[in-house]
Amino acid sequence: MDLNLSDEDKNFRKEVKDFIKKNLSSEQQKKIKNGGSYTKDETIKWQRALFKNNWFANNWPKTYGGCEWSPMKRYIFDQETAYAYTPQIVPFGVTMVGPVIIEFGTELQKKSFLPKILNSEHWWCQGYSEPGSGSDLASLKTKAISEGNNYIINGTKTWTTLAQHADWMFCLVRTDNTSKPQEGISFILIDMKSKGITVDPIITLDESHEVNTVYLEDVVVPKDNLIYQENKGWTVAKYLLSHERTSIAQVARSKSAIKKLKMIASHEVFDNSPLIDNTRFRDKLTELEMDLHSLEYTEIRILSEEAKGSSPGPEASFLKIRGSELQQKISELTLEAVGAFGLIKSNSYNQDNSNEYFPGAEYANNVGAEYLNLRKTTIYGGSNEIQKNILSKMVLGL
Ligand SMILES: Cc1cc2nc3c(=O)[nH]c(=O)nc-3n(C[C@H](O)[C@H](O)[C@H](O)COP(=O)(O)OP(=O)(O)OC[C@H]3O[C@@H](n4cnc5c(N)ncnc54)[C@H](O)[C@@H]3O)c2cc1C
């Protein structure tokens, strides 16, 4: 494995930096560095700028409008955008359902959905989990009954991230109750404007509105929206989940978070004796940095294998476990570093997602909320316990 960047990769890094400078204001970057978040419009604007530069669908083949970056280019892009606090690309369209439509969709489905994912006209959400069906996803109960050219869908989806903004939802539904649970599931695309859909917010511990419950009551969905074959949705779902897990390690974002933590710990507010001078604190910081470095090298090793044509198997689970644990630990140490300034302002939940800062040192904005929010990382995308089960089966053969 060659860890040195080629001249082409070095030039690419510079191109990414220039692109960021051109398309994102320093005020926007500062807002995020200080704990704010991007609005839907800002995110779409960023995604469209990437699309105009042919950089949006970096995991799609060129025939469908993708840019087929090498894994190393994707890695460089992730790193530079994390350091610059750019908006994060919303994964449900371009990273998740896009590759599924490319792999399993009909020509008509490709023609009608892919261009609208590319230009961010459609915002997607993921309707897999249900109350009572998370880890044991195959037990899902949302029912689709065939009626002429349509399905009539009834059921409840939950933890649906950003469904409040979504135009479309890709959804797992039960189309057969008589066979093994995995063999009675279908993968279908649902227009969120359909009659009978209600989206209810779930407000999380950090008082933010990120997830929702989606109720489906006699929702009429054309059979043309079925992806692949009826009762073969489990094959499609598994294909999609492997795409979700490799991108979930968030090494670049963790490196950026460590950089911020060092900045906070070097701050003179702590009695002119910065926390970074404290040996105990420095030990903890060093341990985290070492763990993150090892994860980074592991990720580069996996990317380098991917570049030779192999697709990630159990490695995806490993990256998910270590990446999510580290995200949580960094946020814990950051909270320790900001101390009382990390207190969360009550009632900071805003319907319009605008950023209302609570009083305190500027650098500590949202650190408490971030700490709470990141508890999710070991749960979503398949909980870490489930990833360990996968590893024990695939690697240890247990
Ligand atoms: C912030 C957030 C966003 C999410 N976004 C989405 C989304 O957009 N779309 C979507 O469909 N879903 C989403 N999810 C749901 C997520 O995929 C599920 O929460 C996850 O799969 C766990 O399912 P569960 O919550 O039902 O917990 P359960 O499956 O009930 O698990 C409870 C606990 O038991 C453990 N456990 C369960 N089974 C086993 C086992 N066999 N062996 C060992 N331990 C086990 C789990 O690890 C967990 O600790 C999101 C979740 C969160 C927290």
C-alpha cells in the first residue's frame, strides 16, 4: 500500500480547497465551527454547486452522471470538506437509493428518478425501521396490498431521518405473510405528497428535530414504483445497507472534531493555564488521536483494496463500530473541555431549524447538544451490537 499522494491526487486536493473557497462563505463556515447547522436551502445550494462541477455523485458510474472518483479522491474530498465545515451531503438520495436504482431499477425508473437526485430536486428519506422492527428488520409489518396497478400501504415507520423535508421515501413493505419473513418483503418508492401520509416530529435529547415517525394510512402507490421484484426487497435492502455502513465511519469529521478540541483546550479562558498543559487531559487526547490515526490507516487500507476491485465485507462493520465509538469519545472529551459552557439552553428547539445560540463562550456553542446527539452513532445504521454479531459470524465463524 502506497500512502504517498500521487501528483494527480495532490492537484485534486488543491482543486477541492479552491472549490470550497469559491462556493462557501467564511461566515457560513464560522457558523458551523461554532456549533450551528446548515438549513435545507444551504445544503441544497451546496449540493447543486457540486453537481454543476460534476462532483456530486462520486460513487455513480459516469454513464449515469457520476464522476467515478477513485477511493483516494473520495477520501481527500471528505477530509477537505470536513476541515472546512461544509454542509454534509444528504446521503439518502445520492449515496443510498441512487446506487440501488442504478443496480436494480428499470430504464423508466432510472430516467425519472436519477436526474432529480443529481440536481437535488428530490430530497429522499429512508423508511426501513418500525416500532418493534429495528435490529430485527425482517419482522417489519407495514403492509402493501395489491389492488390492480397499485399497492395500498398501511403501517408506521419510525426514526425516519429528515422526513420533514423529504419529497420521496424508499420503503420496505410486507407483500407476503406466508413465507419466511425475509422472503415477503418488497422495496418501493413512495411520493411523500401522497394522500394518507403524516410526518410527526420526534424531538431528541439535544432538543433537535432530526427524526420522525411516518404514518401511512391507505396510501396508494403505483406498482411502477416497485424496485426489482415483488418479495425480493431483502436483496435490495442488503445491497443498500453495505453502502450505508462504509460511509458511516466519519473519520474525516472526527479529525476535524479533534482539531476543534485542541483549539478549545488551548484557549486562555481556563485561568490563563490552558487545559492542554494538563498531563491527564493530554493523555486522553493523545489516546484518542492514536486511535483515530489507526482507524484512518485501516480505512485507507480498505480503500486501497477497493481501488483494486474488491468490495467491503466485514470491514464495513469494523469501520462502523470503531468510527462511531470514536465520534462519541471525542464529543465526551470536548464536553469535558468546555465544562459549564457546554450547558444546553432549554427550549432551543426551533421549528425552522434556525440557529439560536445559548450564552457562553463562542467555541462552546452546541457542544453539550452535540455530545447528546452523537449517542445515536452506535445505534443507527445497524447497532454496534448487531455489527459485532456480523463480525463474529463472518470473521470468527461463530
Ligand atoms: C438518530 C437515528 C436516526 C435513524 N434514522 C433512520 C432512518 O432514517 N431510517 C430508518 O429506517 N431507521 C433509522 N434509524 C433506526 C435505526 O436503524 C434503529 O434504531 C436501529 O436499527 C436499532 O433498532 P431499534 O431502535 O429498534 O432497537 P432494537 O433493535 O430494539 O435494539 C435495542 C438494543 O438491543 C440490542 N440488540 C438487538 N438485537 C440484538 C441481537 N440480536 N444481539 C445483540 N444485541 C441486540 C441493540 O443493539 C440495542 O442496543 C435511526 C435511528 C437513530 C437513533
